[in-house]
Amino acid sequence: MVAVSARYDAVADSYASGADRYDGSAVSTLLGLLGTSVEERALDLACGHGLLARELARRGATVTAIDLSGELLQRARSHADSAELAIDYINGDVADPGVLEGSEFDLVVSNFGLSDIDDLDGVCQTVARVLVAGGRFAFSILHPCFAGAPGVSGSWPADRSYYDEGWWRADGELSVLRQQSERTTGCCRPTSTR
């Protein structure tokens, strides 16, 4: 595979700084859905710096984690090595039809990754292909209740609305991480998108 520059490469240090924290509402809720023991083959889709992958491994899962950002994967590998966790990290595009060829998983998880992937149809096709019959797909995404307004982290631009699907640049004063790189953006997809 040819290495590509990913949007999150430029912010990998900020994104992956600090100790693992699982008390944020989205992460804790997502993990709560999975239970305290996860003895399954798990895929952390758009794993970033590997936060969920590490916790799934601690809970007993056999974990594969994939992300387009090689920089974030370097941080993920470093964290996993220091915690002595065996996680198979893959640098790849989850929307690529050939990615994870021949792999099967009982569980696929994604924490806010779906809003930063251009090809949502391609990702859904990958999940459908690698998830075994009766398997689970658990994910978190931004909720549409966050209206576009100045000062709201993760909001869409003031000249757009929730119904304007597409890429945007976060410039709200609380969107600190996304402002660190001009290439780090978000994608508004209404809940009606399929």
C-alpha cells in the first residue's frame, strides 16, 4: 500500500496527548453498550490513536484497528506497546473495497470516525463485508442538536445548516483541535443519510 497523507497526521500529537480517559459521555456510552467482557474478534474502525482498541483488548477482545493516519497509528502502537497489549494496527482506507480482505469480525466499533470519512457508502460496504452474521456494529457520531453557531465546538459554519450535507471547516472558538490543521475538517451528515 502506498502511504498517503491523512487529515489527522498534522494533529496527531495533540489528539493523542495525555492519559487514556474513558469517562467522556460518548466513549463511556459506547463502551457500556459492549459490556465489561468482550471475548470477540473486534475491529476498531478509524481507530485514531487507539483509545477504544486498547480498552477492547483489556476487556479480552482480539483486536484489529485501522486508520488512514499513519501518524496517529504510530501513537496508538506506542501506547499499546507500553501497556503490553497485542493489537494488530493497519494503516489503510476503510472505504477501500480490498481493505481487510478475508477478515471477519464479531464486533465493529467506531468512535466519531464516520463523520471524518469521505466515502460513507464505502465504509458501510466494508462493515457489511467483514461483520459476521449476527455481529454487532456500534458507533458514535455527532448529534444534530449541536446547532451551527459561533463558539460551538464542532458546529457547522454559520452560513450553513444541519441539512446542508458536506465538508466544512470548524472555526468556532472551541474547535481547537480542528483549527490546528487546515485539512482537519468535519462532515455534516443528517441522520436521514444512508
